[in-house]
Amino acid sequence: MLPELTAEEKSILDDVKTDLAEISKERSKLIPILQFIQSKINYLPQVAINLVADHLDISPSEVYGVATFYNQFRFNPPGRNPVKVCMGTACHVRGGDIILENFERKLEIKEGETTPDREFSVERVACVGCCALAPVAIMGETVHGHMQPSKVEGLVLRVRIEKEKQEREKQKNEPGK
Amino acid sequence: MITIRVDNKKLTVKEGTNLLKACLDNDIYIPNLCYVEKMSHPPASCRLCFVEIEGEKHPIPACTVKVTREIVVKTDSPGVRQLQKVALQLLLSVHHLDCRNCEANRKCALQKIAKFLNVGLKSKHLDHFLKEMEIDQRHPFLNYYPNRCVLCGRCIHVCRDRNKQAQLTFANRGFDTVISFFIKPGAPPLQCDACRACIEACPVAAILPKISN
Ligand code: SF4
Ligand code: SF4
Ligand code: FES
Ligand code: FES
């Protein structure tokens, strides 16, 4: 289910292992360590949970329980096109949950997850400050107002077409080189 | 030894005895879900075991009281009963009621407490919320039923007690709270199949073995 670790992430985690050796093994270090790892690699992959559990000599379940309590920790890598669907009051009233559901269905992932190709991730956020445009979704840095199911289709499609185009061009260029 | 009065009954107990246990041991029933004997720090999370103690302003969960002096306790005052009824109704408002198809039927703590408090199992005036997932089947040996679970935490406690480290945990927060677990990929198989402490400790049927035998 979870996207696999990239080579880069693996090497970051190796560094993390070395860094951990410097940190004391008190239970109170649990949250700071989780924050440290997430600051390095943007999420908490499964191996990280185990690393921390081993370091502090507590069960991986305990680490997992603490980590899931806080919104600041995520367990999936952010996609290249992170989608944030606003669930603030205004957007909620204007059907934000329908927009979220559409993204989830279209991308075949649940809120908080990332597509296996890491192209998209979806999460819910609180008011993003442009309620007049409700319902609002943000993809990457761009705010999309007055969202509709058809717009969800369009946004996802555009990214996928763009990606295909790039890949085709890469293929065209590569054998020639 | 200390002598206390509970509902006009005299009990003589050892100093330091847990008040809830003292009552239960002497056939004075107090509804309870989250207390496990010999707990050093009862979580007092189910909010069911309230009693009134003379001299105290407010009702107190009996599981948090250690008997250290002669006290006068009331377990059935209207105030206590009101608190217990509300606590139970809140639990039932997030409970998938399906006793006929439930393994706990007839030995279920919720049924027993509801009967004792004379509260209907069907919540009437509260909104009913259920979690999306009916059964979590990821665990190699256990199935977990989020909509049956009363989040008492007994399973976690007994697991830690027996295995030093708890293999179970609370995960998430608020209405999304569930019992969960995290297994190291490739780790040696868990001892759960032989242990089963959590299954025995569960007051409902929220954790069951995958293959029932
Ligand atoms: S856990 Fe108890 S109240 Fe709930 S469905 Fe099962 S028997 Fe009924
Ligand atoms: S699974 Fe059972 S023992 Fe564990 S918290 Fe839920 S109701 Fe309590
Ligand atoms: S509620 Fe969505 S932008 Fe304010
Ligand atoms: S048994 Fe005392 S609060 Fe749950």
C-alpha cells in the first residue's frame, strides 16, 4: 500500500540512524525524535517507526500510537502535487466533503494517502482564508476556487497529461543521445 | 484494617485497597469498564464507577480512590446514577448495536451495565456515530471491531502487563480513536496466538481471534 522508499530516502534514513546514536534514550525524547525525522524526510515511513522504537526500547505500537495522536505527523510522503481540500466552515457548507470524496475516488486513495507513483497526495485542511471562493482546493501552490466534481477531473487529468508528455519527450531524447 | 461504610453496609478492608475493588469483592456492584485489578494508575477513562464520598463535594470514580481512612460511601445516589447513565449513553451512541450477531451477547459488559442502570441499549436522544471500518483485519491473529470497542484500554494494559511492552496501542484522536498496532515488517511472528490476554480482557467482543476455536 505505502509507496516504497526512494534511494534518496534510504540514504537520509541511514544518516538519521547515525544521528540517533547521539540522542539519549529517554522516553521524553520520543516526540522530538519523530519531529527530527519528519523534518529530514517529510514524513514518517514505517522503518522510521521501528528505528525510533529500537532506539528508545519501546514497542513500535507505542511509537505509532503517539505519532498518530498528532496532526503534525504524516505517514505518507507528500506527492509531487499535494492536494489540500479545505474543510473550513464556509467550504464545509458549500460541499467541501464532496470535493474531497471526488479527489479520493479519482486518485483511488484516501485522505492522508499518496498515490503509488507519488504524483498526488490528498489531505484535508482547515480554512485557507479565501472563503468567498468556497469550496476551495489547493494543488501545489495554486488555489482553485468554486470547486466542482468536473474541476477535480480536469485538474487530475491535466497533471497526468503533462506527465505523459514529459515522459514521451524524455524517451524521444534519450535514445538519440 | 480500616472499616468503611458503603450504602449502610460495613466493610473492613486493608489499608490502601482500591475502593472499587473493595465494593465489588463485597457484592456491592458498581458499573465499571476500564479498571483492571492491581493497576497502579487506573486511567479512570470510562467514567462509570462514580460514587459519593461523605465530605467530598463531587462524585469521584471509585477506581481512583485508595482507602486510607474511615469513609462513608454512597454508590446509588441520584447524582451518581445520572452521571453513569450519561456515560453509558455516550458509549452506546458510538456503538454498533447488533447483539444477536455479536460474540459477546449475554456475557457483554454493556448489556449488563445497561440492565443495571435501566438504560435502553438503543440510544434515542443522541446522534449515532459509527466509524467507517467495521473490522480491522490487518493483524495476523486478531480481528478488531472499532464499532464495538468502548476504548477502555484494558487490552493495552493486560498486554503490557504480560509481555512487558504493549503490542497494542490507542491510535488517532477524538472520535477517530481506535485500538491499533504496528508490526515490524519481517519481524518474528508475534506471540499473540498463544497469549490472547487482550481477548480475555475485553469487556465486549471488540478483539477476537481470527480463527475462533
Ligand atoms: S458488544 Fe454487547 S451491546 Fe454491543 S452488540 Fe455485542 S452484545 Fe450487543
Ligand atoms: S478492544 Fe476491548 S479491551 Fe480493548 S479498548 Fe476496545 S473494548 Fe476495551
Ligand atoms: S473555509 Fe475554506 S477557505 Fe475559508
Ligand atoms: S472503572 Fe473507574 S472510571 Fe472506568
